[in-house]
Amino acid sequence: HVVASNVVSNVLHTATSTVAALTVIADTTPPVLIGANSVDLDTVAVRFSEVVTAASATNLAHYLLMGSNGPVAILRATLDATGSNVLLTVSQMIAHATYTLTGNGVSDPSAAGNTLTNASASFVAIPLSVLITEILAENASGLTDSDGERSDWIELQNQTPIAVDLAGWRLTDEAS
């Protein structure tokens, strides 16, 4: 039997079905390597079609990164909070060169432990690029900030396909 309940205007309503059958279909589909791209010249972002296990996703032996000069060392693999994206820290890649990432052995958390087999994705290594596109110094009559003051300001433009963490970045007029 299936029992459904609902509260409307603080009144509980329930309904009970006749005999019901529950059919469970096992997950037999392995994760798919959706793609890979460079975050900068020493980081590769890898995207899977579904949540993967941390143990398999962070196992460096499950990845091979090849460039025109041969294999690139993979130094670390970190699974992000979504469970379906991995950041690979790699040896320095060459800007604007083509690389191919091959994944093998990454599995999902299903009871079957469906496993990715020899999937690959190619990408061009792009250096991190955040540009200063506007500068306003000595703001005498322009925009005001949240305190109502006319602060000096700069505009930054992210040239990469992913978000860039600016924590720890600073602008200074000191030479060192």
C-alpha cells in the first residue's frame, strides 16, 4: 500500500492506495567524460556527466594528459563539491597547444560501481587572463561607492571560460 498525506489549513488529509508494486531499475550507466579545459597553464578542469566517487576521481592513475611533447605529469586531483567536476594540477603546459585528457577507471557511487573506460577530451591550453579594462583615478565627479564617496576604481575582465578566484589579489603602487 502507498499512503499519501497532505496538510491543508492545519488539517491532515490522507489517502491509502490498494496494493502497490515498486520497481527499482539498477543504474548500469557509467559516467561520461563531458569535457576538459585549461583553467590556466597548470590546472585542467574535468567535467563528468554524473557524481563520481572521490576515491576513483582523485586517483592520479585514472588520468593521462598528452601534449605534442608527450605526457604531462598530473600532480594532484581534487573533486569539487558537486561531485562531478575534478581539478587536475599538472606540470606546466604550453600556451595555445592542444592537449588530450584520457580518463579510465573513474566510477559512480552506484551499487554496480559503473566505471568510465578510455574516454578522452581534447582542449587548447589557455593561460589565465584577467585584464584591467578601465581605470578611474582621481574620481572628482564620477560614480560613487556604497559609502557615497567618489573612490578610485578599476574594472577587471575575465578572459577565461571559468570563474577566477581573486582572493589574495591586490593592486599597489609599490615596485615589489
